[in-house]
Amino acid sequence: MRRRALDAARSLVERGGADALQLRRVATEVGSGVASLYYHFTNKDALRAAVAVEGWRELAQRIEHAMASGRFPHRIDAANAALLAFIRRSPNLYALMQIEPSRAGHLAVREAEHQAFEAFQSSLRGDDRVPADRVEDIARLCWVLGRGIASTVQMENDAALAERLEQAVLRGFAFLLSPQYMR
């Protein structure tokens, strides 16, 4: 039941955003009463937090998979591409993951977000362009810029334009990581 409820909740979020996530609608989707959901989730905020945790975990997995794929010249390029692609493909889920109520009172959401950042940060370790003592600073910069830029990319209705913008962002990250700027 919990798994079905989470899947239904995510589907509602993907289709209609965070506001579409209502316990009654989830119960209808899984064919149960609202009272059954309370066995697994104490309230709507707990359900929202559980969906956010799964989103952060999925993002971490996508980052790790992209880094292992060998499709990118540098692991940071793979991590940035995975972050941008996740946000572009799942904008409503990503927006829910950013909602403060989901993050503030739920340690599991904070921990899942931290693990996603750690996966992202690991992309810089061992990169000869990045001094070891600057890994966290540069990871935070790329994480914040990537999230902001991805939000811009997701607003594009034209897929080809969004793809060009995403590629320009990846080239910009590569430029910022040039040795001449790493002093």
C-alpha cells in the first residue's frame, strides 16, 4: 500500500504540481480510503516529504549513473548534465523537493538532499582542474548555479531551445573550471 501511495502521489505531482498532492486524490488513485493512508503517512506533509526523499534519492542515482557512463569528458560534466536533465524532465517533482515544509521538519528529506549533493560533489574529486582544498566550494557553486539555470531551462517550451541552453550551460561550467580561473 505504501509503495502504491507513493507512486500515486508522485504521479499526481508530476501531472499537476505540489498543489495536486491531496490525500483524497491519492486514496482514489490507489483505490482505498484516506484513513488507510494515515497508517503509512501521518499527514499530507509526511506524504510530501516521502515523495521528496524519493526524488532526492533518484537524483543522486542519476548523477552516479551519469558519472559512470563514460559519455562525458569529465565527471563534473556528467553530474551537471544529470542535474539539469532531472530538473528539466521532472520540473514539478523538483519544485516539490524544494518546498520548505517538506525540508524543514523532516530530517529524512534533508539527509536525502545532502546525499544527492554528496554524489554531485564527488564528481569533482580527482579532477585535475580542481584543487583538493576547493572541491566543496566549487561543488556548491556548480550545485547552486545548476539549480538556478535548470529552473530557467525548464521554463522553455521549445525542447530544442532548452537543449541548446543546457549545452551552453555545460560549456560555461567547463569554462569556469578552466585552470586559469582556479587560482
